[in-house]
Amino acid sequence: MIRKLGLIIFFVSLVGCASGVQKMRNIDPGMTLQEVDAVMGRRDSFKSVEKDGSIYTLYQYTNQYCNANVSLWEKCDFFIIFMDGKVIETGVKNVRSNNPNMTFLYLFQ
């Protein structure tokens, strides 16, 4: 009974976790750096460059779950581009599958 309860709690917590795609849907043009941090969490890396009097900033989130509703094994890299501290573009790159290395016992034939 306790084992079943533990499994139920585990699966409910997996479903409750927002994937990167679900989080990215909440990013809108014009959002600030702080608003994006509140939605996406801490970024993995960033770069900034000045061009034509504007400052462009790239936030990168690497090796995040793509879409937990479809597959728990797919990982993606997410990018958010800011111009002068406001979101102008988002994107996803490098969808990759990390299927678990499992062997199955075939008890019933």
C-alpha cells in the first residue's frame, strides 16, 4: 500500500513539473529580464553585445526537458533574445532523445 502511494506521488509530481516548452509559451514579447527569470528560472548562460546603439542579450537554457507531456526523455536547448532588456525572440534548438538503457525480461511468451 505504501509502495503504491509512493508511486502515485512520484507520477503526480512528474506531471506537475512544467517542461521547457510549457514555460516558453508564457514568454511574451516585451517581457523584462526579471520577468523571464520568474517564468523560466535561472539561466545556464548568457551573452550580451552592443550593436547600432542597442544592447542585445541572449539567455540560454541547456539540456531542459522539451515537453514532459510527450516524452520524459527528450531534452532541448532554449534561447531567449532581448533588445535593451525586453524580449524580442525565443527559440528551441537541438532536440535530442536520451532513452534509458534498459533491458526487458520476457517472462510471458
